Amino acid sequence: MASIQLGSIVSDIRGSVAQVTYSRNQGGLFARERVTPSDPGSAAQVLARAAVTACSQYWSDTLTQGQRDDWKTYAGQYPRTDRWGNPKRVTGYLWFLAVNVAWYRTKEAIGWENPPSRAPLPQPAFTLVAHWCDNCDKLLAHVTLADTVNVYEGLQMYLSIGVAVNPGVTYYSGPWLTSGIDDYVPGWQLGLTAERAEAANKVGDRLWARIRQQDETTGAISHWYQDDSIIETHSLPGAGNPSGTAVTEGTF
């Protein structure tokens, strides 16, 4: 299904119509013939479907009608926005999934039966620098949060890394690798290590990253924030960081 922004002319269109996918990147609007999506049998896709299934079953079998009504009320208070920033109607069920699926994928448990007691968190702005380590055969993605991000004990971070995909795949989609990051420490520069064959991530390719944050006390969660970086090459001078400072590494 496509989303179309109308004016005196069609000013923007995103999605698929008649086997053609319309999208936008930094260069502007473009259209492509639809291609085969990410492998539904991949490990990441299987885990994602399992988490959604488990949370959906919990919604149907365990929550009371009163709890489901509370989620509906929360959804009405905090509507999501579409890709143009306009508010859109989202059901209580979808808000329940938004809050619990990411948690379930890392904790293997339902985090919250009741809706958050606070508004959704703001998007966590960050910058991404990607390097291919030519003396350790690793792809290093260094993520540094912006100073404007309010970090505190108990703040959960979820990060997805997306590598180069077939040019027919819609922008910002593809085989995302996801990691749950517990208890973000203020001032911590996150160093993420994706070990892959060099042929799959060549120097000069583009690497994508998305981060969302969640409050572990209330369950309030943010939208995804995304950034990208051209993969450069370097030799490790220190403990996994081009600057030589120590970082924490998570291997996908």
C-alpha cells in the first residue's frame, strides 16, 4: 500500500503501486520495480515474527478488557506520525506491540501489561562512523549519542545495523541486525562490532544504523532515529576505537 501526499499536484508518494515501489533518499524521489524482500527464513526475520506472535497472543489471552481499553486510551493521547510528520491513528494493540516487542526480543518476556505512565521518549539523535579494520577483519560501527539525549540509569537502547542491499530494495529497508543494549551509561561511546566477510562490506559502501530508546520503569519508548556512514578503513591503534580509547563491543 502506498502513502500519497496530495496538493495541486502529487508532491510525494511512498510505497508500492502496481508492482512499482516509490521512495525517497537524499537525492530526491525515485521509483523502482518491486523486488524480492528480505528472506523470511532468515534468523532475524524468524525472531521478529516470534516476538510479535508471542506479544499478540499475550494481548488476546492474558490482558483484561480494561487493560486493552487503557492501551486504546494511551494510543489516543499520543498518536504516531507518518513519514511526513502528520499524526496518524494507531490502535492500542499496536502501541502494546511497540512497547513490548523490542523488549521481548532481548528479554524473552512481556515487559508491560499496562500502558506507560509518561509520554513517548524523544528520538535519540546520534552520529555513526563506520570503519573496516584492516588488521582484525572486523567491521566497526561507532555510535555516539548527541549531547541533547537525556541518558540515565535504566535507559534501554535498541540498535539496528543495516548493511548495503540490492539497489532495488526500498531505501532504509533490508536485512537489519538488531541488538538490545541494557542500562546505557552516561558518557559511554558505544562501539559495535559486526563480524562479516570483507566482500559483504567493502570500504566505500554505506552502512545504516537506527536507534530507539526505552524507559525500563514505565516502558515509554521513542521512535527510531537513523543515520548512515561510508565505510572507511583503518588499523586498530587501541582497544577497538580509531581514537585508541576503550569502547564496549557487541558482536552480531
